[in-house]
Amino acid sequence: MSTSLTSQLTQSLREELLNGTFKPGQQLRLNQLSQQLNVSLSPLREALSRLTAEGLVIAQDQRGYQVAPVSVRNHKEITGLRTMLEPYALKMAMANGGEEWEVAVIAAHHRLQQVEKRAASDPEALVEWEARHRDFHMTLIGGGQMPVLAQFCEKLLAFSDRYRRIFLRERPFDRDIPDEHEAILAATLKRDENRACELLGQHIERTAANIAVLLEQWESGTDDAAA
């Protein structure tokens, strides 16, 4: 079995799980997926096992795999953990990050700005925006020299992004996201811990609030965003 094939397959399936191609709670049938992706069962099982470890897929005894469900309760837990851990990680980054970290944050923000300009008129640029948005957030909190904390934050960000991409993909934000990123960056570079952490927490909570409204509608059966 090719390790590179399994890794590529894992990445491809991860992207489709995160963007909602596979619906929450959907049964993943191995034979059907194998034919659809033109791969054998062995690398497919390995890829799904990796995604199970990431929490995106659930392994079911004798019944294969299922896409991890979504719920108001789960989303609330993810949001609560993010608002606790990411501002703390940013605080540690500002305390320990040096010039190289500052340069990396500025560069990540610049790359995000470039794709934001295109995303407004080019739907295909949204895929690139997702990657650069994630990179900006992870670079922002990455200067704290706390790899375990960074790993937790990265996993929570992936979970949160899944909800955002499923429930907000066809609904424009009601606020200026680029301005929020700019404000977080400015406070961070000033080493204003209180302001930067406050802005980051608000940024997370505002997106979560938008998702929560739609998620509650979906759970009650009045919205088909994830159906």
C-alpha cells in the first residue's frame, strides 16, 4: 500500500468532509466510495481510520463508517474551548514570539488579504481563502513555543471551520471579516495582550453566533443547510 496514496486520499476526503460534500451523519459505504474514487479498499480503510482519529468520521462496528454528526451542543463546546484556548495561545505568542514570528504573522495576513480581494468575485478563490485563513490563525498563535497547545487549537479550528463551511457557505457574513483580522493583527504587533485577546475572542464568538442561529434552525427542521 502506497503511503503517499493514502495521504493524498486522506487529504481529499478530509476536504470533502470539511466543506460539507459528505453530509453530517451520512453513511460512508466502502464499496461505493472505492468505485467513486477509483481506489482499492485497503488505502480507503486506512484513510478513514485516520479521519476517525481526527474526529471527522465515526467507525461503526460491522457497519463501516459514518460522517461525524453536527449539533448545537457540539458546536457550543467547540466554541467555548476555542475562546478559552486561542486567546491564551495568542497571549503566550506575544510573550515569547520574536521578530521572525512577527514577520511570519504579517506575511500570513498579507497572503490572506490578497485572496480576500479575489474571493469577493471568484467563488473558486474560496478554497484558497480557507487555507490562508487557517494559516493566519495558526501563525498568529504559533509563536508561544507551546506545540501541544497549538495542536489542540488546530484541531478545534478544523472542527469550527467545518461548521462554518457547512452552514455559512451560501450566506454572506453580516460584518467585515477583513477589518476584524486587521484589528487583531494591529493589536498583536503592538503587543497589547488584553486588546488582541479580546478581539480574537470576539472574532470567534461572532462567527459562532451566526452559525448557531442556522444550526438551531437545522436541528428544528426549518433549515436544510446541512441536509
